[in-house]
Amino acid sequence: MKLDVIKLDGAKAGSVDLDDAIFGIDEIRGDILQRVVTWQLAKRRSGNHKIQVRNEVSRTGKKMYKQKGTGGARHGSRRAAQFVGGAKAHGPVVRSHAFGLNKKIRALALRHALSSKVKAGTLVILDSAELKDPKTAALRATLGNLGLKNVLIIAGPEVDANFKLAARNIPNVDVLPNAGLNVYDVLRRGTLVLTKSAIEGISARFAEKEAA
């Protein structure tokens, strides 16, 4: 599969060959994408939500009243959940929400995410993502001329410092190096922009997985 390559000024810069095994999958598996997105978001959760359990509530431990003869229930502590100011029953505690997911499933999901962008016509190949000056207004205008408003840009092995500074305050524009490419960020943005060096990195990344 061949796609045209453009420069930041919109001029054509030739074409590039894309591996059909990575970018040319016809039947996109939504169930696999959903599994990986759920896995990613679960890993991001801090899990620090917590309530006070019985032994953490600052309240007297004295028995409320005598055990028998009151005609009421036989309570032993005001820290119980049924009393105002008592502990909460079965509430959240600090824990990890992460769960395991097979590496092959994660790699397959990334292939399907990349192929979905090609299939939808929302993949743009950029010659390079480099700027002479870190000017946010200029980059915003440049992206606007290219029709890129909600976009993820994979800039290559490293993100150009000027490009990173210029893009960081533009809403709905994410810039990541090759190592940051992931299913969730690909799907959450309307357009995916890959530089030529990013494509080389992606091809090498999957070649290593197949060799392993």
C-alpha cells in the first residue's frame, strides 16, 4: 500500500510504502480494541480512593448500653456502619485496578488501530515534524491549513524540542515519540499523523515482535 507524503507547508514530498500486515487489515476487530483500551485505562487509575473502616474511626470503643434488658438490638460499638459517624461498610480501599493482558493481543490491537485510521482515511504521512522556532500561533495556523484539528502526531524516535514547545498549548493536539504510540491515544484523536521516521520505527517494532 502506498500513501502520499506531505510537508508541513502542504507540499508533496513523494510517497511511502506501508506494510499491509500493519496498516492494511480490512476487518477491524472492535472487541480487541475495547479490551486493550480497558486495560490501558485500568492501568492509569490511581486506586487511592479509600473509606475509614471500623478500626480507623475515631470514636469511643465503650459499649453503648447493657447487653440485655433494653428491648433493643444488642450493639457493642458506636463505630458500626449503621450509626451516624460510624465506619462505612464494604467501601473502596486502596488497590491496583491493573490486570494482565497477553502481549500478542496488545500488538494485534495496535495493528487494528493503525489499520482503522487508514480505512477511515484519517492517516496523514508527514515528511518530518520539525520547526525552526517554537511558535504556537504559527504551528496552529499550519495545522489548520492542513485540516488537522483533533490529531495525534507521532514524531519519530524523539520529538523535536521546538515542535514540542509549540504544540503543547494547542487543544486536542498530542505529540508523542515512537515509544509513546498506543491504542487509546490513536483512537481518541480524529486524525493520526505519522512521520516517515515514525513509520520506520513502527515497522521495526513489529519486526522485532515477530522475530521474538
